[in-house]
Amino acid sequence: MVDAKNGARYCECHLAAKTIVRLGTIDVPLDPEEQGEYRANRDIVEDHVAYEKMQEDAMERRTFSNIVAEFSSDFDAEHPLKIIGGQHRFNAIKGALDRNVDQLHGLKVYFALDTDQRVDVQLISNTNIAASSDLIDRMQETQAGPELRDWCQDCGLLERGKDFADKRKLGKALTVRAARTFIINYFRGRSLATNSFDKANTTPVLAKTGIPDSEWSRLKSENPSMWQDAKLKKGGKEFAALVAAQRAAFRGTTSNPDFEEKALNFAVMSGWAFVSGLLHNNDVRLKRHYALCETKARDPLNAAILAKRAAQNRPENYRGLGNRMDPKERGRFVELFYLQADRGGGVTKASVELAIKKFHAKQAQLDVEEAENRGQDGEP
């Protein structure tokens, strides 16, 4: 059969469990020729109630279907049946076979996929089992090439040989969205003149997730050599140092893991990256900005102070700076990091309060200008 959308050829079939397990593998790279060490499938979630039920069903001789595979002996010739959708079912079938339960199961087997077809098939397969948007981002970035992953590994934002996380979670690896957000806001800050800071909208943006991001695509197109940009890489390495210092300050000493991972909050990350780009040609202030990770007396981001600071017009469940990632929160951190780079001294109660006031004053002025522009345009 042929998928009319992407031209992929496949067959529907049923195979015995012993054949599936003998020929099959879930250790499947998305791009075996260029990025063979990075996997397409999600991590197995062994403690999920649905997976536990699946294992029980397999032992009770349930027949599973909709397992998706590619038949290929280009790599790992002993296991030509590459499972790209249904890895949890595969493991359940394997576990039952270990106890002599050998049932027939339904597979959709693709043949001779090219890279685009392979990504398309894997996206569809994972979407059918409620894949996270972060996993979709990772698959799309893998298809685009290894540059973003290599850059993060070079900067220390990812461990060597480690892929992006398939779902954002405290303590896990960086997500594709986080890496894109950092770089996008670095270049946004770099495009703004410092003498325009007090009058411009300096609210960072978040990269889109689960769908194509036009700003990310445009940024790569307009900056084809950005992976060799020394100042961008310096910013990435300095941020990795801040993440490490923040984690070291709290590791094993607090019941609040959010303090330990504070640097990876999207508002903190995007604001820090924006200011890094903004100050890329100001060596003195940039040095102060990067020196934040060297704070000795307390944790670099002073998480306890951030947690206590209340923002104007806050909702009742507001828990201080660095717990949300909405536009206002991101804008406040730009003001805070810009102020810290100007004065030094780290994050203090006084600097946090002043940064909040500066943000709301700037926002009020921008709102006035927007209202005046609407009036000039003749809008009622």
C-alpha cells in the first residue's frame, strides 16, 4: 500500500510475538547516517499506570495492533524491524514472550523511507500516542540537522552525547524550546541599541512548540554562521555556568527543587539571554552580567528574595518572581538583569523592587504611546 500524502510504501500484517521480538528493536535513530547516536522514540515510562495495564494485558494474551515499524537492514541488520511507534507495546509483548505467551500482533511496516518520510511517519506515530510538544520539537530539530544540539553540548547546556529532553521537567535535560528561546532572545537583544532601552519594548519572546516556528527559521536563515558566533557561544557558556552555580547552591540542601532549577525558568532564561545580546559590545557591563554566577555569599539568583517579591497587580496565587513565564514576568527579568549589569552587586531586595517598578513604568508609557497611535490612525 502507498500513503498518498507522503508516498511512503507499507504493508499491514500480523506476526507472532517471537518473530516480532527476534527481528525487532526500539533502539531506532531518526537520522542513522548523520546522527546515529540520537533516538527518535520517547523514553519508556515504566511506572505509568497505562503501561502497567498493558503488561498485564499482554500476559493475558491480548492481541495488540497499530505497532508501526520500518523494515531496514541498513544498520543493525540482525534487527531489521525498526519499531518507531508502539515501543511500550513492543516491550509488553517481549515481557509476555519471556513467559511463553506468543500471540499474533498487528503491525504497519514501512519500506525504503527517505529522511522526510521517516520523520513524517515517526511524528504521526508519536502523535497518535499523545506525544509531548517537546518531543515533536526534538524530532523536527533532528531532521534539520545536529547544529543546535552540538551548540548546546559545546556550551555545556547539554551533556556530551545527550539529546534534548522529550518533555520539560525539573532536573531533566534542556528542551529544544528552551534552547531556541535562549538564542532567539539573544539576537533580539543584540538588535536593540542600548540607548533605546528605556523607550523600547524589551519583553522577551518564547519559541513556539509543537509546531513550526517561523521566527526560529528566519533567524537561522538570516544568520547562517551563528553556530560559529563567538559572542553567542560565550553567552551560552556563561549561562551554563549560571545554571551550574544555581544548582550547586541548593543541591541536596533544600526541599524546594524550584530554587535549584531557577535559572532554567523560561522568564529567567529569556531575560538573561536578551540582556546578554543587548550588552554584547559593552565589555564592562557584560562582565558584570556574566559575573552573576560567581556570587559567593548566597545563591546566584537569590531565589528566596525572588520568591518574596510581589509584583504589581499580581493574582492571588502569585508566588514571586521566577515562577511564571508570562510576558510581564519575562519583561521584569530583563529590567532586573539590565539593572544588575549596570550596578553590580548581584540580585538584591532593592534591585528586584526597582526592576519591577521600572518594568511597570515602561509598560505604562508604551501603553500610552500605543493608545496615541491608535487615535492618530482614526480608530474610534
